[in-house]
Amino acid sequence: MSSRINRREFVKTGAAAAAAIAAVPATVFGQAPAVVTRAARPLVVSAANGNHYKNGGPVTGVEKAFQMISQGSDVLDALVAGVNIVELDPDESSVGYGGLPNADGVVQLDSCCMHGPKKRAGGVGALEGVRTPSLVAKAVADLTDHHLIVGKGAQEFARGVGFKIEDDLNTEKSRKAWLEWKRRTDPDHYLDPAKRQQAGLLATLQMAREGLIEYEHVFGTINCDGLNARGEICGVTTTSGLAFKIPGRLGDSPILGAGLYVDNEVGAAGSTGRGEANLYGLCSFMIVENMRRGMHPKDAGMDILQRIRKNTIEKRLLDEAGNPNFDINFYVLNAKGEYAGVSFRPSTYAICTENGPQTLPTEAMLPLRPRT
Ligand code: ASP
């Protein structure tokens, strides 16, 4: 597979921007380049955990990605290096190493990535034994003709291209949480499947209320999207998925168009939250298509949240007011460097610009819901 972008692509995204690049020095926090068009202002947008976890290092994920983009790294390399910090941090139990395991106590990880200018994509689902599924997703994009490899095949692929395979990605924290969940939900192993599923969710939420696991980590993911001075756009999403899920369950995160979608001419969108609600409508793709028709990232995202709301009709998924009783967030940026974080309920998201990293409130469609 050629690693070079084609000529048309080069003319569009390379040569046209070359003059601008030459005029834009590497950007560091607090020192915005003198002349930057809005389109050429580097930017990183991510889920809030992108500006929280540091894995014992000096910077958060969005800072790392922004620094690398500003120093001229490939945008996808930079974003993946950013989310690697979150994947490797044992305290973040919704992503990578130490992510909450599936119902059998096995950590299964999902990730996908898209490279706007190269028009490449890759993903892995239900991957076991590799702490950084985003790097394996990138290897799928870089080294194969495929877009998605799952399960044992994903692990064999990872082993084959040199990743270290570990027996168990649980940390003491995630293992302890799983043991408690198991104790509460499956004392005799023979529950009616519907009752068992219901009991599983209720027990999970009860444990969150009791502070045994973080509510954010019942669901939880990082999506991270970025734009460099050449207007090149990439994105990556990585997660351990729904806590205590049925083994093999894939959510939205590894699916192109759902957990992430990038179009270099238009923008990027990615998500965290209830993956099934997103998968039903391939919502990240739809948000990018909304932007293609001229919508601002915020409006593009809010429009799709409305659609999810309309598609949510099952009673078990609705609150007393008839609104969805789950959370879903989208992180959106366009080729002009405009961005938004949108969500059902008030939440936060992260950005990093030449002014440094920030955690900002999302644009929320519904008021805060008491967690019942
Ligand atoms: N979207 C992820 C999934 O459904 C989980 C999350 O982001 O909360 O697997």
C-alpha cells in the first residue's frame, strides 16, 4: 500500500496550503503564530478524559496531541500518542489497560481511527491483551487492505506485527469491580437471560451510586480529533466499551461512521456514551454529512441528537419525562477549525489550542437528570 497521498489530494491539501505552512512557525502554548487563517489554526478536540489523565507524566492526552501537531507530526500519529496516555493510565477504567472487563472478567478493547488526507481507516474490536488498541487500529489502517479486524484475529494480527500480548489487562481496581458485579448479578449462573441483563445493569448503576465504580466509567471512551496547520484532519476513538458487557459485544467505538468519522474536506465527529444508540443511526457519519451541507459543528451535532431522541422509543430506555435515560456525547470539528461538544445531558469535553488545554461544558439538549 502506498504511503503517499495521491496527486489530486496533494494539490488540494498540500500545495495549496504550502505557503501558509511556511508562514506558520511551530506553535507552542501562549505563542500563537503571527499570521494564521482560521483554517490553519491547529486544534485538538476530545472527550473530557483527554484533559484529565496523565498516566504519571507531565501532560494530558490533548496537550500531547497538540504539541506533536504543532511540531509537525502527522495528525493521526499525534492523536494516537495523545489517547495512548489515557489508554495506559490504570486509573482510567473505561479505556485501554485497566478498562472495566466484560461479563466474564476479560478486558476486551475496541478502537478505530481515520486519516483524513490519506483516506485510510482501521479498527479493531473485542481485542484482548494489548493495552493500546488505538495503535493496533492504526496498524490495520497502515498495514492491511482492511478496515476492521476483531476478536482472536485482531490479537493474532497484533502479535504478528510486533505488539506485546498480555494475559490479562485487568488492574486490581477493575478486577475488584468485576468480582463485586459478578457476586451481585450471577450468584448461581442460571438466571433467565432477560432478568440477568436487567439485573446486571441495575447492579452496575447501583455500584456507581455507591461510589464503587465511577459513573463515567460504566460507559466511557475517548474520542480525539485534530486539525493541523495544513488543514489535515484525523481522528481516533478507543474504549473498553460497556462495563461488564456480553463477551464479544461491540459498541460504536470501533465502527467507522459510528464511533468516528472523518472527511478531510469537511471535518470529524466521534462519540462516547451508549454505543447502541449511535450504531443505530451511524451518527458520526451523519454529523459530518450535516457539516458538508454547511451546518456548524454544534448544529450538526444537535440535529443528530434529536434524531437519536426520536429513535429512542423503548420504555426501558426512557425516563419519566419520556426522554432517553442514557448519555451520549459527540465531539465535532470542521475544516475551518470550528468545534463543539454536544450531549443529551450537561457534560464536559476537552480542547487544546495554542492557548493550552481546556475542559469546557458541552452544549446539552436536556437538563441534568438525577441518576436513578
Ligand atoms: N460508546 C462506548 C460503547 O458503547 C462506550 C462509551 O463511550 O461509554 O462501547
